[in-house]
Amino acid sequence: MADVDVIVVSYNSRDQLRACVEPLTEMADTHVIVVDSASADRSLEVVEGLPVQAVQLEENRGFGYGCNEGFRRGTSPFVLLLNPDARLDRAGMDALIDALQADPRRAAVGPRIVDESGVRHDSIRRTPRAVSSFAQALFLHRLFPSADELIHDPDAYAHAHAVDWLSGACLMLRRDALEEVGGLDSGFFLYREDADLCRRLTEAGHGVWFEPRATCVHIGGASRPRESLYAVLAASRIRYARKHGGRRGEALERTAVVLRGLTHAALGAGGRPARAGHARAIRAGFSGRS
């Protein structure tokens, strides 16, 4: 069995962290690196005594930065990015490794993701496009699924195949490919860093693969971003569009972000907290910052 470095980035994850990490420490050839992003709840205390490499950061600089700090402290040929509220067993770990070893052109592979009840989370995405952003803003993705960035077709989750990008909640990578593209872009504080990574891997000639033989249980993974994070998501979408689409792409995404904020504040659910979150997203649409 090949060695794997598992990178768990924690931020105020005290209640979930040990349940994620402890089973991993019992797996052979698995090295766990826990990076804490200046949590206020002293998350690292709950993994004391476990055979993990604990990294305490002095400030929270985002998920991508934390992942980079973690994987660069390891040497294993495979790197697994795993959220602290996610669980992956030995069979799932082996299936992901097998998928990468089966074809050297594959650089990233992700599992089928389910919630605690076994209900599938849709985790396969299409490359972000302006048409998807506007479809979501106008609720048209409900009528035209092909315009949606998120793939909902059950058949897509029934077999292994190449994909555009996958959720970073549980994603295994070849270290050499990850190093080749320079790791994650830490300019994304949260959201879109996984889409950006998969895109850069693809542009470098590598493949991204979905492997349903592996199952990851993601607690709360089906929920949309909290209202307080709508602006962070908006800023990340704009940054991604600017990076990969230039000024035109950025202008279109800004427009879609503002439109989405307006329509969802007026017609969406969630009450006052959601409307406040959408208002912050609108401001981020104009400023480009969360």
C-alpha cells in the first residue's frame, strides 16, 4: 500500500476533529497532518496523544493556505485533503489510491459523498461559466439542469469517469502533480480553490477522476454556505473569473453576483439573516472583496 499524507485543516472544529482524525491514525501507511488556522476553541487539544503532526498557525489565512502548509510538511506520494467534518474509511482510502495508480495521467480523484443518513451529496461540478452564474441568479438552473454548475444526474454518480472538478472536502492528489502546479492558490480564502486547482491540473495535462467505489461521509456537507459566508463565496467567484476569464470574465461574474444577491434577497428563503448575507454579497460584487 502506498503512503498517504492526510491534510486536515481545522478552524474551530473542536467538536468534530478527533472523530475525523483518530480512525485515520490507525490506518497503515497513513500520516496525518492537522493544520489549525488560529482557532479560538483550541482545536488541537482534542488530538493530543494521537500520532499526528500538529501545525498551529498564528492567523487564519484560509483553507488553501492551510492545505499548502500541511502538504508541504509531508513526503508521501499521495496527498488527501479532508475536511474535519468528513470521514473516510480504509476501503475508501484504498479505492482512491487504486484509481490514481490505475492511470498515471490522473492527478486528482474524489469519492462519492454522502451525509450521515447515506443520502448522496452532489459533488461533481462543471467548469464555472458565466451562463451557470446567470442561470443560478435567475433560478433558471432549476429548469435547465445543463446550465447548472453542479451535476445532479444520478447516473453521473453511478460509475467512475473523468470530470471537470470535484469538491475539496475529500480529494486525493498525486504529490508530484500538486507540486508541479504550485499547490493550492492561497489567494482564495474559502471556496473556488478546489475548482481552480482542478482547472490548473487539467491545463497542465492531468486528469480529474470521480471514483464511486470510495464513499466519504460529510457531516453537513449538503448545506449551502452560511449566510455570513455569502460575501466570501461572491469574492471567490469574482477572483476565479478574473483569473481564468480576464476582465470580461470578471465583469460578467460581478454582474451575476449582484443580480443573484438581488433576486435571492427578494425571492429566496432564509429570512432576515439570509437577506443580510445577500446584501453583503452584493457589496462584494461591486468591490470584489468579502
